Amino acid sequence: MNKILMSYEMEQMKPCVATIGFFDGVHLGHQFLINNIKKEAAKRGMESTVVTFDRHPRVVLQKDYQPQMISRYEEKLVLLSQTGVDNCVILPFDKEMASLSAYDFMKEILSDRLHVKVLIIGYDNHFGHSNGNEGFDDYVGYGKQMGIEVIRANAVELHGVKISSSVIRSFVTAGEVEMAAECLGRPYCIFGHVVNGFGEGHKLGFPTANIDPDSVEKIVPVRGVYAVKVRIAGTIFMKHAMMNIGVRPTFNGNDLTMEVHIFNFNDDIYDKNIAVYFIHRVRAEQKFKNTEELVSQLKEDERLIKEQFEKEIEE
């Protein structure tokens, strides 16, 4: 990506082929859409442009809305930069922008300021303040009036399901992290830093790093034990690990914790940044009668996860 442009820099824009959306997760559907604008731009000798927003529109439109996101804002920009698109324009989504009709948005923002000549939109994309009756045919009509050709991209399907951010959120929430990874084109990831825990894992022979997520907006998968890969700040290689998300019911806990046991690893990583990549959900959270039962199950979890990673290496 050549440029990330804020709204006040839009006057620098050259005629372009663009797409617009929030692009949470920058999943395979988004990537397909962006590849379409890149190909169309190359064919027409124009630049390719992604138009997105600095916050989720529902944060402005719904007073108490608490986003549950696949990707943080900064993470999204990195992912968009990796698509090779020429420009990414960040629009500040506020009440003034929310009040713009689809026609006014296309005229004032896309046509007059961004110099969009071709607009390729997702199969289910809607934009602009309206009574809900406007759709693709209206956008095509508006575009003809202002010199923008509007094209609708096809949906991308996986196992008979149309890939979308909402579908992926459902997969992550349900702990179906393998399906989420297929739709994203990469494992779902949570970023955080290591904080003090209760120390019980160490006593049981399974020392854990307790993760405090960087963002409360990121979706946390359902409680359970997961096979994960982790990357610690300052290191290059991923490490295999097992992660527990839950309330520690065997110890009568109440607060949700995220604890990761990194295999064959003893370094002190307290207060370091860490990225956790979810590979597979092993089982649901359980309450055990005693610590002996818990340790026995943890050993079995570890065996299964290590076996899975070994198969992955062999393949």
C-alpha cells in the first residue's frame, strides 16, 4: 500500500477504482473484493483505493453499542497494507457523515473528493443514511449521474457459507476457530501482554502466562482449552502452546482468565507483549473434583495438542 490517507488528505487523490466498507478482519471475501479493484485499476491505468472508517458505524448510530471485533483498528490497517492496494482512505465516521444520504456520500466524498471513477462494492454492501429502501440499483443510477461506474462483486463461499465478518464473529464466539481461520485465510489472533496470575498452574506443573488482552473490543472465544501458537514480542518464531479460557471452576473462580502454557519454555515473559493464534478447540471448560483429576486431564490435553502439531509438521 503506497499511502494511508486521512480525510484532510483526500485532495491528493488521483482518479481511482475504489471499494468501501468497514473491512473488519480483512477476510477472504474482503481480499477477493480488493483484488477485483486492483485488477480493474490496472486495466484502466488508475490507482486502487480502499475507503474505510476510523470506527464502527454502529458506535455512532447506537448509543450503548459495544463492538465485538475480529481485528483492532491498527491490525486492520496492517492487514489492508498487505493486500497491495495503492491507497487506503480513513474517513472519520461521525454524526455528520452518518446523516449523509447514499447520493450525497457518493457525490461529496467519492466523486468530488476521492475522484472515484469505478466503485466495486460487496454483494451485501449498503451505505448512506436512508429509510432502508436504497440498494445496488440506486447506487448504479446515482453513479451514472456523477460519472461513477458501479459494479457489484460476487460473494465468496466456503463450505456453502457466504464469507462475511458477521459469520466469522459467530465462528469465533462459538469456539469454531478452525472455520474462522479458513474464512480469514489465517488463524484468529488476540494480542495482549503477560500479567500476574494466581500461580496455580505452576504448582500443578503447568506454568502459565496470564494474558491481559490489548482491546476489550476483540472477540474472546468461548470458554475451553485450545491448541494455540504464540509469538512473544522481540522473537521471530511461533511457539506451540495450550490455552485455557475460563473462570477456573475447580478453584471456584469467578473472573474470566486467559492462561497459556507454552511447551518446552521456561523464560520469564512477565509484562511482555504476546500474540495468541487459535488453531483448534480441544474441549469445553470443566470443573474437576480435585487437582489430581485436573492434572490428569491437563496431561491428556497436552498430549493431544502436541500430537496435532507433530502431524501438522509432518504434512
